[in-house]
Amino acid sequence: MKKNFKEFKDFIKNKNVAVVGIGVSNIPLINFLLKLGAKVTAFDRKTKEELGDVFNDFISKGVELELGENYLNNLTGFEVVFKTPSMRIDCDALVKVKNEGAYVTSEMEEFVRYCKGKVYAITGSDGKTTTTSIVAKLLETEGYKTWVGGNIGTPLFSRIEEVEDDHMVVLELSSFQLMTMNSPVDVAIVTNLTPNHLDMHKGMEEYIDSKKNVFLYQNETDVLVVNRENEITFGFEKEAKGYVREFSSKRTIENGAYYKEGKLYLEGNEVCEKDNIIIKGMHNVENYLAAFIATKDDVKIETMKNVAETFGGVEHRCEFVREIDGVKYYNDSIASTPTRTVAGLKAFEKKVILIAGGYDKHIPFEPLAEEGYPYIKEVIILGDTKFKIKEAFEKLKIEKGIEIQTIMVDSLEEAVEVSREISTEGDVVTLSPACASFDMFPNFMVRGNKFKEIVNVIK
């Protein structure tokens, strides 16, 4: 049973509250706490100058600010502390204030505790963002008012009173957010688990334990979705409190979601063909299977098929842009390393025309040539690294006798123009730079948006 938000409003009023971290999610949180009558002190490593207008805004509203290198020194004497997600609960400053009697929490913990809508929570090592986006798209297309938050979307706690009982809430949750989570979610999805973020965790065991919190507090009517082909997530079944649903890309699961002979099935019913899914790759087949089995109580199979065959995916990640004269254009601008580009190329399962190059981070491009060549028809190269990328493919020709044509250009506009000239019906053109964007663009998002703009104005 979800708690009534009035309890929180009564609890927080006139409390002396610390908010650690003045970032994207905590700025609206601070404003919300002020509105609810709390006395707020905000802590951040940033300086007054780095905060800029945010500093002036908070000062004008009566927020106390503790800034700079030693910003946590005065984290003492508070009744409530909202921590930033990446802050470990066992760090000295939090241990000290907790021992003083403070209630230590986070924006996401309180949102899940009091949210009235049906909550889908997605976590895992890979595929979280895409699966979250697919689940949200399925629910939206079915006609539900759908809120998206956590690692993506918008900060939700400050809007909690807008969420109604019949609304759907889809959250992407990281291991850091889950470390202290102790409230049930209606549907928990764990895409897979592999070693990850071990720089922030004490080891693999702690990382796995944090992920388990997505389902350990569930009730017997709640749902846990696990990947049958991932040994760790499959092992979660014995600890589940509610119903367990499985998905698999390798075996038939009659009461689950599975892939077989080029088709995706839900409980024995065909949903769609793999080749008709807009976002390519077996990893995205798994993401769809997870989303299908998770949403089966709320979404019709016809809707699932429609979304799979029309949804372009997460922006800048092998994102389908447009088909022109039988040639499909994809935006994979987030691929800023050769490894990431090769992974993106494999998703298409055919040779593609690759647009690559950008800012020089002084990393080798031999892996792009040596591991990527089976998936590349031709390479259009630009940016600071174009000569290095060309050299890598020339080396491939000299050492292995494998020749991939490279075409050097001076701009993204020229790259798209050349791709039009050399492509034929049935081809795929993908912007997957294998480099950062800083030689031409402020970030990968601006680069990706520019590419989409160029492609979308082609007559």
C-alpha cells in the first residue's frame, strides 16, 4: 500500500533540511522543499561562480549554501538529509550526521515511497535506457499518462502531486540509486548483470546486492522480470517475493517472452519479426522481450508490434532517422570510441556506409579497422582524426589484404552528401564517429542533432 503524500508534507514542514548536490535533480527538489515549508541548506563542491544564476536564485529564496572543496564540513545538526545518488551512504559525512539522528534519504527514494501511479523500475548493467524508453513508449502508445524519470526523463519528486492512481511511471534506476532503496515497485525489470561500476562499489557482491533492492521489498502481487540467459539475474528468482517472469533470446519460454527463428513471441503468441524492428541488434531484441513480458497486463500485442516497427529508439544511440530512396539513415553520435562504434555496426547485421571521425583523444583506431571491417561497406571520414582513421584502414590493407574504401570530407554536410552519392537502395548509412565531438561540436548531442537536421532536409 502506497503511503499518502500528506504524511511527507506534514513531516517535512519546518524541518532543518540539508540537500547534498546542486545538480539537475536536486535544483527542483530544493525549490519543492522550500514550497513545502522546509528550511534548506544546499551543499556542493562547486563555487559561487560555477553555480552562477543558481547561486543568486537560491540566495534570494533564503537557501543557505555550503560550497567549495570542504563543502561537507558543516553537514551537521540537520533533521533530514537528501543525498545525491552517487554519494555512498557509508561516507564519513553521512555516517556522522546519521549518528546525530538525521533521516538520510534521496529524491528517488521518497518519490517511490509516495508515488500513487503504477511504477515500472528498470535496472541492469546494459540496456537500461533503451528498455526504459521502450516500456514508456509502449504505455504511452496504449494511451496511458506516462511519467519517465530516474536516470533519464525529468526529476519527478517535485511533481509527485500531479501523478494520479491510473498513471504509469517508468524509472531507470542505477546501482547507486538502489543502494538505499527500501520501497516496493509494482514491476521490476533486471535486464542483465555483468561487472560494472566496480570503481564505485566495494566489489561485485555489493554491486549485485544494490541491484537486488529493486525487488527485495516487493509484495506478493508485484512482478520481477529477469533475463533467463544471465546467470546472475536468473538466480534472483529464488529471492523474489512476488511473481517472476522470464525472457530469453535463446530458448522457448511458454509463459514468458522469447525469440525463435527470426520472431519475437509473448507467451506463445507472435508479436513481430526481428527484421521489422527499427532499432537493430540482438541486444535490442532482448530489450523488447523484457519490455513485452513486463507490460503484458497493460499493453495489447498489437500495440507492442506497432511500437517495435515504428519506434526509433533512444536519441543518438543507433537512432533511426529517416529512409530516403530505400536508404536508411541512423544516428549513433553517442559512439565516441572505436569499441562503441564496432558494437553499433554489429547491430545492423549487414555492411553499412560509416560516417566517422572527430576530436582526437589520442586513442588507436586499429580496432575500428580490424574489428569493424566485416560490417563496413565504405567509410566517410572527417574531423581531426580523419588521417589517423585512414591510416588504420590502409594498415589493414597492407597487413591483411582487406580493402575498405575511405573517403575524406571536411564537414558533416559533405559527409551526408557523399553518402547519398555512393549509396544504393537497401543500404544503411550510420553516423557512428568513434570519436568525441569537440573538434566541431560542443557535445555528441549537438553533433547528432546536426546530422538529423541535415538528413531531414534532403528532398
